[in-house]
Amino acid sequence: MSTNHHIEPVPPERWRKYLTDYNEGLGLVYERLMLNDFLEQLQKKYSLANVLEAPIFGMAGISGINSIVLARNGANVTLVDDNAERLAGIHRIWQELGLDARCIHLDPLIELPFPDDTFDLAWNWAGLWYLPDPERLIGELVRVSRSLIFIAMPNRAQVGYLMRKFVLERDFVRYVDESWANIGRVKNILRDWECKIIDEGVLDVPPWPDTVMPASEVLKRLGIRSQEMQSRFQGNGWNWSSMDYYSGKKPELKAQMNKYAFLERAPLPWQIKSIWAHHRYIVAQVR
């Protein structure tokens, strides 16, 4: 059942600049490369050959590139977005990397234009809370998948989320339906569709809070005007881009991100890590 929650359109400046400016920030590069590892493991374990990512707008920074790792490992990738301008930019970015994805514009993003059992994996990262009817979209993901569903959402219990909501960016809740940042709700819907939950846990667990904005901007909003502090997070030495890694310009980025992954890979129950984790996820198998 739809929540009938009113959501305002996401301002274009939140995504448009990253279609040409690939400097996303350290946190986003870490998030994406940790997600890469997870997707690669999933692809190897379940032989994922046909993949649908819908919606593709969820992670901040450069939109539409989270499935690149799957395409590079041989998967056929389909991307669905409700914004034609953003989708065109994403198609160009894929071409820059010498890759191809089927890009489908669908507005509103509710009923998917694919037959039943089309894909081995149907997934999205942090996109549900932007949609007009997330519950119906989850049902559509189940319908078009013949194997797996993977959904992740922000962890609203972690410190950075609370900082963002109550201190740094109080208006962001106008553009999302926060009730969908409850992965338990997603789990219950998948079970209603008779899916089997085969994995759940946390992803994106670096040693910094998740504020979804550059460190220099965080300092400004906290009223810290020190030039010395600001300079640490600005300039050419503070340029972090997933595209630099994907293009081969900076292959060392993965090793750099691994240095921050000690919490991510600590042999602790995910429930303990969830105190600090930026995202919760569910993997389900379609019956």
C-alpha cells in the first residue's frame, strides 16, 4: 500500500554537477568501491548475467555508475531512471568508459516495461525513498527477477544521518520519504511476495560519519572557519573520483580505500557494526 507521502522533486544541483564534475569526495569513493566488492561477490556466487538497476538515483555523487563493475565482469546491464537529462548524462559517462548499458526512461518509475523473469538480479541502492510508490516498485522488481533482489537503504540510526537531519541539512527530508529508511519494512514486503531472505547486513562502514556532503562544507555548516582546517579538505590533493578508478587513471584508489575498511571487514556481527554503518541491505531470492 502506498504511503501517500508528499515528496518534493530533488533539486537538479544535487545531481547535475556530477555529470561533468567527477570530484565526489572521499566518502563516496569509499562507499562505491565497498559496494563494488559486494556486487562482485554476488555476481560470482550466483552467475549474474542480466542485471536491472532501478532506480539508479540513490547514491550521491555521480549517478548511474554503480553497476559498472557488473558490466565489466560480463553482465548485460539495464538502467532505469525517471529523469531524461540525468539518464542521457549517465549514458555518455558509460560510453566514456567504453561500456554500454540499456538506458530506459520511465516517469513515473512504478511499472517496469519488462516481461516476468527477465533478470538474474534486480536491485537499487538507496533509491526507494525518492519514489512515488516504493512498495509497487519492489513488487515490480520481484516480478521481473528470476533469481535475486538486492536493496540497500541509508541507516537512519547512525550518527552522520542524525547530524544531517537535525544540524547540517534539515531540509533534505522534504525530498525523501524517511519511512523507507527502515530496511525491516522492505524485508516484510519481500516476504509478502514470497521471497526468501538469504542475506542481510550492513555496507559502507568507514571510520567517519555519513553526512552526504564534502568535509569542507560540513565544517562551514558547523561554523568552523579555520583556514587550516578548510585547506585540509580542498585543492588538487583532495580530489576523489570513482571515475578515476574506473578509467584506470588512479588504480591505486582501491588500495587507499581498503586502508579505511577495518570496520567494514572486522569479524564482528553486523548488528554491532550497524551502530556506525551508513547503509543496511537485504538480499532475497525469488521463489
